[in-house]
Amino acid sequence: MARALALDVARAVTAKPAIVLGLPTGRTPIPLYRELVRLHRRGRADFSRASTFNLDEFAGLGAGDPRSYHAFMRRHL
């Protein structure tokens, strides 16, 4: 399922390079993020013009805090 969804995301980014993606955090989307990284490394997905925002964040945690969702996304995507 993660591979199929990653291919859909890659197609959307190809169709609209400046796309804005709202991305969830937690364990569930990690396989999707792995697949997106794999596609990017193989030259099949270019996210250089895309923007993302997290759907979640903890109040009071800075972006550099390893417990923040910002840090989570840096680790996984």
C-alpha cells in the first residue's frame, strides 16, 4: 500500500511541482516516507519545488527538539 501511495504522490508532484503537501506523523506513515525517499533517490520523484507542512505538532517544543514532529519528519523524510 505504501508503494502505491508513494507512486501517487510522485505523480502528483510531477504534475504540479510546486504542490503543497500536508503530512501526518506517527508510525503509520513511515512506510510511505521510506518509499518516497526511495523514489527520490532513484530519480523518480523531485520534491525540490514542493512544500510540506506537518498536520501535527506539540506546543512548546522547538524545531530542534528531538521529540518534535519537525525532528520526526527530518528523520523519516
